[in-house]
Amino acid sequence: MNVRAAVRITSASLLAVAACGGSGSPTSPSQAPLPVTAESLSFRYHYATGDSVDTNWQETYHAWATTKLGVHLPQKIEYFKYQTRQNMGDHTGNYSTNGFAEPSRFEIHTLWPTDNHEVVHIYTSLVGRPSDFFNEGIAVAFQTDPAAGNFESVFNGQQVHQACQQYLQQGTLVVPLDRVVQTSDFRAISDQVLSYREAGSFVRFAIDSYGTDRVLEFFRISGRDDSLATIKQRFATAVGVPFDTAGTQWTTMLKDR
């Protein structure tokens, strides 16, 4: 079970929700997939009569994110918008989430009329697939609102560096990062709002400090089930900074904010 941040700073952003597949195993769908209702330059939108998606916002976000990541999609993304978890489950068999991505199918499934998290999984899948800490971290790091000129990374209604500074002061931040960067350790953290914010804060720090290209090179050479030693070695090779040094620099940044 993952946590899904709100895609924009709205009342929905105050809710901690599940993402990227939710918990448990999906059942067989009881209804056919939603039909295509609208189409834009980069997306095909599937939603029910009376529902809607903010296509202009989504195209603005897509242009910003793909440019920053330097990726070019070979096809349009299928954007499935549902009104409730029940509705999503009926169509997908997945009842325990508010959003998930299927990168191999270029699909995202969401309750939200805009998306800046699940869609990032589509973009970065074209580069590589590191451990869940980094894979979810980059999706959180890209939870921005370019249409409003807001490029702060926000998860569950709070800017991620600010949230992690508070966790650090309270002694609840999971450090050193050795304890959290492997997929199994990341998923074992019970407070999933904290784990997603922590991953997003570190990846955003790495992007801002060392450059997007270096972080993406780490994605390119990494695997989801890499050991801690492999993660550290590949991070140092790609980013040019020892992983432990980067972790120390990140916590120093949080303390000095």
C-alpha cells in the first residue's frame, strides 16, 4: 500500500491516500474499461458522462515535466479518471487505491481531475526503475504546479522539505538513509506519508544539488531490488557523490532551512 499525494493544492491534498496499486491483489473487473471521452495532444482521457479532467492543466504539466526529464513518449498516455474507489475497482479490480500507474501500458488510473504523480511513473519508466524509495521519490519531487508557477514539491498538502525538517526536529525522520532506500525497507515504514515525503525531499535535494541528468543516470543503471551496497555504488558512480555524503548534505540542508 502506497500513499498518494494530492495532485494540486486543494482540499483533497489534505488527505493521505493510497497509490500505485494499493494494497492486496486486484480482483477481476466487473465492468468494462471506461471509453475515450476526450483527447489532447499528449493524452487520451477516459471518464464517465458528467465527469471531467482539466486537460489544459495536464498538457501544461506534461510539457514541463517531459522537458525537465528529457523524455519523449512514443505514444499518448491513457488517462483513466474515476469518481470513487468503488468505481475504480469495478473497472480495474483495484479497490484499495486512489491512483496507480501501469507504465508498460502507458496508463494511469486516478480519482483526480489532474495528475502530477502517477504520470511521472510513466515518464521515468522510459529511463529506468530503481528501488521504490527513488521511484516514488522522484514522483513526489515532481509534484509541482507549473500552470500556477509553483515549482515547490508538495506531498499531502505540505512542502516536502518543510515536512522533513519538522520530522528531523521531532526525531521521527528515518535516518540514516541506509534504513530506508531499499525497496523492502521503504515499504516497511508504517507512516507512509512520512516515507513518501522523505523520499521526495531527498530526491528533490539530489536533483537541485547534483542535477537532473545525474539523478536520471542513476535511474538508468539501477534496479528495483538492488542491495544497499549496489545502491550506494551506483549512486556514487552516476551522481559523483558518495551516497552517505549526499545523505549528510541533505540533513544539513533540512537543519539550515
